[in-house]
Amino acid sequence: MAKKFSLKTLCEHQFERYDLSQEWIDAIGKAEKGFNCIVWGKSGSGKTTFALKMCAELAGFGRVFYNSLEQGFSGALQDNVKSAGIDVHPNKNNIMFGCYQYEEMLEDLKKNKARFIVIDSCQYMGKQGLTYTQYKELKEFCKKNRKSIIVISHASGEHPKGNYAKAIRYDVDIKIYVANGRAKADSRYGATQPYTIFEQKKKEGSLF
């Protein structure tokens, strides 16, 4: 719906933002309530561990639903949770896991009170992955209910893998590329420095 507003109205409006720790303000910026985000990287880059660490921070502001389509109920997910420190985090009870395809997930979200929805990964949602049409429908639902979407994607080179994931990248507020244990954000909210997930291992025979 079309809407006009004055410069004075814009400048004086108090937009609601999450009171994130300085570490996360540096990493993703002063995120508004209802932000959307995509995190992508190659296998082993640290993207899942990063997303889980971000979930722990966000769980201080509401429930998190982590849709683990790719790893499911598995030892691999357990390892990632422990690597991220979720199992001992003060906000751990505000994080719930599941493994739903799109329609099941949307129906569940209409019933539960999750404030943040994580899809890991978009390539595992249905035969085509999470389509852009589904993403837009989910985004509209979340906008009405002041929820946030965090999509995790595989990478092709330095870009999200697949046309749908690429389209989602250009729509979201926070774009995060993960490589070699470092997450670098391009954020509308002013991220200032990469987030170190884990220290890079030295190559055998190298002093550096």
C-alpha cells in the first residue's frame, strides 16, 4: 500500500531495534525487529555454527525455531550445537528444533510463538529447495507477526547456490558470507567487522 511520510516524521520515528550485545552489533548491525537474513558458505566453512551462535543471542529476545532439514535429529547437529555452546548457553531453553517441509512449517508457525525462524538449509526444502514464491509468502506472514527469517544456503563460489537463493540474497536486510571460520555481513543496519567463528588451522609445514 502506498504511503507518504515527511522527513520530520522519518527522522523522529523510534524504530524498534534489538538490544544486542556489542559483539553482535559489530557483526550484524543494530537489527530492527522483523529483520530478514541469509547466511551462506561452503561445507565446513562454519555457517551452521555461526547461525547457532546467532540463535543463542537472539533467544534472549524471543523463541527461536530452528528447522534442521539438512542434518535432522543427528549426531552432526548435536556436534554443531555443542561447538556453538548452545547446550550451556543461558538462553538454551528458548531454542526449539524441528524438521519440517514448507507447508508443515508454515502451519506450525501459525500456532507457536517463535520470534525467529531459521531454515537450514533452503536447498533441502522440497525437490526445488525453498522457492522465491514460498520465501515471499513466508516473509509476508512474518512481517504481519513481527517475526524474522534466517535462511541458510549452500554456496557456489562466493555466492548463494541456485537462482532462488540468489534472489533471496537481494531481498533480505542482512547478507552474511561465511568462509574459513569467519562471517562477514553486508547489513542495512551497519555491521562493522567480521565475526570469528573459529580460528583457521595452520597448514601443515607452515609457520603462519
